[in-house]
Amino acid sequence: MSEQAGKPFLYVVVCAAGIAAGVGKLIGAAQERGWEVGVIATPVAMNGFFDTAAVEALTGRPIRSAWRTPGDPRPFPPPDAVVVAPATFNTVNKWAQGLADTLAVATLCEAPGLGVPIAALPCVADALAAHPAYQESLARLRGMGVRFGEPYSGDPQPDGGRPEFGWERALDLLDMR
């Protein structure tokens, strides 16, 4: 549990997908459910995929995307749960293989060993989702206890609009114990 008012601490890992612009919806919903939130983003996601200033204002904490130096204090308490949303093709595959080349993926690789619940909301185009490596990665991560929401391809609907991304579904997945 976090130091602030005994609230549980949620790590939100944000990947580089256009839908990431809506991550404030997840953060707000988590806070309404009593979570304190810290955001860890992939380096590419930090390059304009979401409003970093707005997210920092919402959480009251800096976004992490780079490793801290050994002498620096840990900016977040240990997580009580982790959500990765949107979870991209690249991140899911690296995570499943244990390729911890960024702070975001390293955080995901470490989370199962911490015994905390993990929820993922994939945002992967149908053509990529059909790739055998991706399907194997999903199976491996499910075997590690990761809870996945419905896949989201972002493909336009017949009316030209895009379906809503189910941000709150990640929190629902965490509640399934």
C-alpha cells in the first residue's frame, strides 16, 4: 500500500498507440476507485502519443520513462497492481520474451515476480494480431497470470467512427480475484 492515506498504488504502463491520448480516462477512473496512480511510458509513447503535462497534473507525479540512477530514490512505491494500456504488438511480444530493454517493459517483466495482479488492454491491428509470435506471446502471458481485455484494433466502424476503447475494463480485470 502507498503511503498516501493507505491507498493502493497502481502502475499504468502506456505504449505508443494513437488511443494512448485517452489514458487520462483510465487514471481518473482508477482514482475514483481509490487508487493512487503512477505512469510509466515507453520512450516512443512520450513523443506526443498523450498529453504528458495533463497526465502529470492528474497523478501529481512525474511520468517515468527512463531508468533512474542507482543513487536516486524510487519515485513510486511498489505497485499493488499493474495495468498496461494500450498494450501494443511490440510491447506484448518483448514482454513475453523477457526483453526488458525499456523501463516500461522491464516493469512488466518484473511484475509477475512481485505477485501483483496485471491487466492488459491490447491495441493491435488485426493483421499484426494474426502473427503467430503475437498469439504465442498472449498464451505465454496468460500462463503467467496476466488478465487480458478484449482486443482493440482501432479499425473504423461502418459509420467512419472508431469504437470506444474500454479503459475501465482494465480496472474490472484487476477486481477479478
